[in-house]
Amino acid sequence: MSEPEEPPITKVFLLVADLALALGVRSIKDLAGCWTYRSDDLFVAVNGQQRPQLVKTPDSGALTLDPYNVAIFIKGWLVHLGHPHGGWFMGMMEEEVIEHLEKLLEEVKA
């Protein structure tokens, strides 16, 4: 019997964690604010703190990210806000967000 597939929101959170690990990030909770990563068309912010944190967004704006949440921007657009147990996809299908993260993870690991 095959393993059930992860729900898309959980899969995104796991991919972001894998990306951080592949980049050598350790102990996000000990950072002064959010951990962020920017590639050509993707921006990821993770709040590992116990309090909301302000993060500068790719469009030179700002977003208050709740504790233990992740925000993902693709080509400057916010496409995902979530945490390990829930979240939202906006303006892009969840499969597209997952494909972008998988591609980026492959590039980082190469």
C-alpha cells in the first residue's frame, strides 16, 4: 500500500524547510527576525519567532508575518501564506507554487 500524499500546504512548508536546510540554515528561531531567501523570481520569508515579525517584501513594501508562518512571493506577487497546519494560496494554483519550490530546491542542491 502506498503512502498518502501530503496535502499541498504541508508539502509547501516541508519544501521550504528542505530549502533552508540545503542552504545551511540552522536554528531559525535564534535569528533576529525572519529568515528570508531571494532567487531570481522567488522570495521566501519564514518567521521562527514567538512574536509577529515585520519583513520587507520584494516590492519594497512590508508584511507582518505571524509566528511560525511562511510567506512566498513569485515574480513579486504574494502567492502563499501558511504554517504547518494550514494556509492560503493566492493568484496561483498550489501545484505551480510547489513546482517553483521544487525547481529552486533542485538548483540549490546541484
